[in-house]
Amino acid sequence: MLIDEFDYPLPKNAIAQRPAVPRDRCKLLVLDSEDGSIKHHIFYELSDYLMPGDVIVLNDTKVMHARLHARKETGGKLEVLLLGNNGNLFNCLIKGKVKEGTKIIFERDAGKNTEYEGNENNGADGSRGSKGNSGEDGGGGRAEVEGVVVEKEGGKCIVEIPLSMEELEEMGEMPLPPYIREEVDKETAEMYQSVFAREKGSVAAPTAGLHFTEEMIEELKSKGVIISYITLHVGIGTFMPIRSRNVEEHRMEAEFYEISEKVAEEINRASSRGANIVAVGTTAVKTLESSSSDGEVRAGSGWSDLFIYPGYEFDSPITSILTNFHLPKSTPLLLVSAYAGKDAIMKAYDEALKRNYRFLSFGDAMLIIGKAHGG
């Protein structure tokens, strides 16, 4: 299967630069994968497709302030994305040239979004390293931290930094995707976080959840809809581009997920009654598929490198997927194509563009009703 089969023309003016305000006032395209029919709504009308006892599965991961601006001793500017850490050793992606032994001086100043090496997909991006001493910036008295690249392999680096992740986050900012080119204020940037986010660990947002307001969640609960929370910390596996010509040759980076006993029981009980199970976002789909066997969700945690593309046989009790409109040739696009069929997805995307839907992270939403629950 060729990745070029999943390409489509995406005009720059179709890429949302700001979120809808309020969040739940974005558009909602509803695709019934049973008959290919398409309907158009506003997001808060999602409740029209839900009945008491149905389950909405939300990913409660929280995006870290993982992007830091830095410079080399020579003055060259760098941009660092923190992916995770083991003590003072940080896995990073870096925009800018570094090598093992390169010293990096971290700065507190926020700057513009830039693209990291090797990425153009769904989240932040890039990779490399740093080590540490702290000091004062000679100009302006700003605090600085010195790091050093201790290991570099491919696009990723291990950087030694004499601070905790929490301390670095205080110096960092929200890692908005590189395709958000316009300057945004801090308040707008913070809308790249869902209202229900609580488990810190992601470097990109599970964007389908951004549309929910606290009021909408409470209204759904009052209707009898069950709100269940799983966790998958979004890493580079979700947003790194597919570089192989053949889809099957792509390998996903593993991401940590967790499902509690309570949530597994809620989903399985509802599914046994024939209720609708709506996975909000491709990360929720990946989590449920990674933890399911014979149509039942198993509680537990682990690391998943599951890559879902057309031909994949779904094993979880998911009956619908709520998602955004994704980049051409991206792993999330392949996932929804596996669920609804490539032709149906491309037809829906074409109609969405004609109707001026907004695409990608801050864009509009799409509800894909599975074949078992079409109608």
C-alpha cells in the first residue's frame, strides 16, 4: 500500500490558526460509514447522536510545556522539545545542528513556532540534546541553564540538564504544532489543552478532546451518557511523518497508556448492552485497541507501538470515533481510513473543504459512525 494514496490537497487557508470560541462552537461533520452519508452540525449537537448509557472515552493526558528556546555557545539559536526524562537525562528533539558534546544554554524568552527536523504532522516535532550548569544572562539578568548533549542518534538526542522536568516546564511553553504560523497569545496557546486534562506527560494534544467544554460534559452526564477517562501520553509516534514509500514499512514510536479497572468495566458493561462506545481521538482508539481482546477491554498499562492502517481488524468495542481532520499522509489519517474506509474518508474531506471546514489541531471535528451502529 503506497502512502501517496493518502495524499490530498490541503490549502493553507484551511488550516485553523486559532480555536473556536467557545470550544464547542466548531463545526461537526457526521459520516455514517454504513451508507457513506454525510451530515453537518455544530459540535455541541453531538448529544443528538448519544443515548443514555452510551460511553464517551476521553484521553485525560495533559500537554507539558515541553518546548524551550535555547542557544549554542556560538550564539546559534536552537529549539528543544522535551520528550521525557530519566532523572537529569532528557530525551529531546532539537531544531538546529548539534552533536555529542555540544553545550546548550536554555533561555526563558518565548519565541515563534518553528518546525523541528523531520516532522510536519500532528503535533510539535524534532529532536536532540543538552547538559547543565545555571547562571545569569549577561543581558537583562535572565536566569539561564547550561546543558550538554551526551548522546545523539538519528533525529533524537539525550541531553543532560541539572534541573527537574517541572523546573524546565516553568521555562518552557506549550508546544503548538509547526503549522500554526500566526502569533498567538498565552491564553490562546493554553486552549491547546483540554478542559479535562489531568495526567501530565504529552508533547502534543489529543486534539479531538479540545472541543469539549466543562458545561457540555456536565450536560452529557445529565443525559445519562457515561464519561470514561483513559490515558495515553502523546509522543512523537503520533505526529512524526511516514517516510517510507510503502505504508507497511512504517514503524511507530511506542507511547505509554493506562486503563483503570473501573473504566474497563464501564466500557465492557455498556458494550454488552449494545450501547454506543465513542472513542474521542485517535489516541483513545489506539489505547482501546492496544488493551482489547475478543471485543473486551482489559485494564492495565503499558507501551504501545500499534500502527493502524487500512486492512487492520478492529478488536475493541468501539462503535464510533470522534476526531479532527488530519494532515495528508499522516498516521491519524490512516487510522480513520482503516475504520471508515479510505474512499469514504476522502469523500468526507473533500466535502469538508468545499464547505470551508477548518482542518488540523485547532480545526473542526468529525464523528465517524461505525458500520455496526450506522443509522
